Amino acid sequence: MTSKAIFYHAGCSVCIEAEQQFVDALDRNRYSVEVVHFGTQRDRIAEAERLGVKSVPALVIDGNVFHINYGASMADVKG
Amino acid sequence: MTSKAIFYHAGCSVCIEAEQQFVDALDRNRYSVEVVHFGTQRDRIAEAERLGVKSVPALVIDGNVFHINYGASMADVKG
């Protein structure tokens, strides 16, 4: 069985770097990884905030939030 | 060939959580992961600072620094 990992981002350069290097490094045999881009999936913003995402990029693994570097706040994301 | 990933931490609770969930999720077939605890490996502090580590926990993959959440600053680490 694989665990669920969700990578939330907003297309910023910090986000893209994290996605390419960091998310790519996850073991796909154990983790199913979903990438959510708030620019095109604005309906996922509320869900991310409920999970505790404060800034992007962020990776949520089994419900635990890991903020990776700092691209933008959720307030910025919501505009 | 595997890439090199180094996880720097200082034993704080934020560090331990990141190590158990985040570092464990890396694909060990592609990444060789070294865990450095500054409490016992103080001689690695200068190396981490040279790489750009500003706070712990931090993961350096192929020379790129990813700060994960925030446990303590390097100033705190150095005491």
C-alpha cells in the first residue's frame, strides 16, 4: 500500500525548484504523489488551509505539513 | 549512480519529525542519504553554512538547500 503525498504550489520559481528536485526524490513505490497548482486549481486552496498549509511550496505526507523553503504565503496565493 | 542527499539537524522535535517522515520518504535507490546531527557532529557546522544552510532541519540534494519547516537557526545551533 502506498501513502499519500500532496505537493501544493503556486508556480513560483522556489516552487518549481522544490518540485523538480524534492518531489522527484520521493520513493514512488511507497508514496503516491499528487501535485496541486493553485493557479489552475483554486478550489483546492481551502483544503490546503484546513490541512495547515501556511505557505508554498508545501508537501503534505500522511497529514503532516512540511513547508519547504518559502515561495509565497497563502494570503499571496489567494490574492 | 545515486545522488547525494544530506539531512542536517539538531535533534529538535521539528527535526525528528522531518527526519522520520520526510527523509524516510526519499527513494534510496536513487539517493544516498546521510544524516548529520550537529549535537554530535559540530565539525560539520561550517560545511553546512558553506552550502547555504540557514536553519535546521535542512536537506541538501545535489548542492541545493531545502529548509523544511523551522526548528532552529544556525546561530542557535552554534550556541
